[in-house]
Amino acid sequence: DLYASGTYKLKRASAVRYGGHFYYILGLPANDVSLVYDVGQRKWYEWTTVVAAVDEVFPCVAWSTYTTGQTLFLHRHNGIVYDFYDTLYRDAGNNINFEFVTVPIDLGTTQKKVLNRLTLLCDEQTSTSNITVEWSDDDGQTFSTARTLDMSKTNPTLYRCGSFQRRLFRFKSIANTPIRIWGIEVDIDVGEFVGGNA
């Protein structure tokens, strides 16, 4: 229970039906985040907005959806009423920061692995749509130098991605395009040496 744990301080909650989804939104301004539950998908998401180059809690305080399907929300700071579109990929003219981090991957073994190829399985965009890929071999304490993939290319792929025992990946984008990723495909060689004391 996030609220009972004291980790999050709930300020407000709202609900909206949009784009065939029903969302329940928990505003947590003390944590600069909104937790959003998609009832149909049964998944939680984190929504933020960028204010002065800093991620903050998603700013809506009231929603209204018309029979035409148009959804409006009232901004909590400036009182402006904004349209909410699933065909625009900017937040009041600012980039939307997309970030996704995988769980650590070890393929069920502590043996050393060599990642020869990583292919992003995603929608092919109609214009340049860059996404960066970083990885961490120490459970997210540090990350590699970011490498860039263009999602407008067929099967965007990286080669020679180093060796690891256990690795997680972080994907980031501010592309002005929709982002739909359904997986990554990898070509990995698994070594025979398990490690430990000789």
C-alpha cells in the first residue's frame, strides 16, 4: 500500500475516460509525480510534466470529456484549460520525456554473456524518431554511454553491446512521435565459465 507506507503523500485523485481507456490518476505533488492506473489494462504508469526543465506532478485538477470525444483539463497552476490529444506528442509545446527501464536480465544463469545484437521491436515511424539505449550491469547504479536508434528505420539495431552477467536496459526519447515498443530481440552468446573461486 503506497499511501500507507508514507512514501507517497496523496494530494488529489481524479478519473477520466480517454482514447478507449479509463484512467484513475493519483496526484502526488510532494513526490513530483502522478501515478496513473489504466483500469482496462490493469497497469500503473507514472505521468509527469516538464516545468522549467524539471519533471513535476501531472498538473490536472479537473477533467471534462464531451460526447464528441474531446477531453479538456484544467491546469492546477496557471488556470488554463488544455486539450488532451493522443495525436500530439508535446506537453504545451515542451518535449515529453519518455523513459522505460527493463527488469534485470540474466537468462537464468550467472555465466558470462556476450550481447552481439539488440533490435528494438517497435512501430516504424514516418519521420526521424530517435531513442537512446543505455544499460547497467550493476542493477542501475551506473549506466553505459547512451547509444541512439532511429525508430523510423526498419528493425533499428545496435551491434557489439559488450558482455555481462546480469543487465538491465534503459530507453529514453523526446521524439515528437508516438512510441510503441513491444519488445527487444537479442543475439547473445552464453559462456561456459560460471565464475567463483578456483
